[in-house]
Amino acid sequence: MEYVQNETVPHFADYEQLVTGLGYKLVDLQVIRQKTQRLIKAVIYSKNGVGIDDCSKVHRALLARAEVLLNSQDIQMEVSSPGLNRVIKNAAEFQAFVGETIKVMEVSCSDWLEGELIAADSAKISMKTSGGEKNIPYRDIKKAKLNKI
């Protein structure tokens, strides 16, 4: 699994400040240029859960900021929660889910390893599993997902 710093994603830092100020974590951001408009997809997270009202509040704040940053009034925006079984696409996402239960499939194993994510940095994650604490470098992770069920 690759670790892509969120700061390298265009506009991530700008939007992250707003989202954090509202009490959420920005997990994923995509700015997609379509013919005459831009589509912005944001995924937000909170330990208390994310509902429609939360998405609406973040949508209003981000849309106003996007119009200024992108110098456009033709912006379409989607704000959503990560869902119960979010597939973790970028290793940097792990930092948002510290304290949550996750599932990881290592490159050398064909079965899921489940446990509580206790730490994540730019090189590895640490999990508390039934067999004890385990450190897994990102290069050894084939798949990973949030396991809220």
C-alpha cells in the first residue's frame, strides 16, 4: 500500500482546516475537472458518526471555500461519511481511524487480520489484535478496511 501525504493532494490542506474547525476529520478529497465544471468529493469522519446534518454543514462550508479557491461558481460537491466498511485506499487515511477496529490483509497472508488501530505514521501501522500488538509496514499491506460492524 502506498503512503501519499495528504498535503500533496491539491487543496487538501485548505479544506482540512475548515473540516477540522467544524469538528470532523477529512479522510479523502478528490477535485475532478469535468468539461465546464469541477466535481469535489469529500469524505469526512467523526468518532461520533457522520449523518446528513453533518454532511450538509461541511458541504456549505466547503462549497463557499471552493468557489474562492477554484475561482468558479460552477462547482458540484459531494460530502459523505466513510461508511461502515470503508476500503482504505491511501495509507495516510489510517491516521483518521486510530482507535477504531480495522481489517488488514497482508501481502504474505490470504486471511484478514482484525484489531484496533492504535497508531499510524508515515511508514507503518500498529494494531492491537487478539494475539498481541503487531506493527505492519505499509509495503506489507495488500488491502485494508474500516470494520465498524
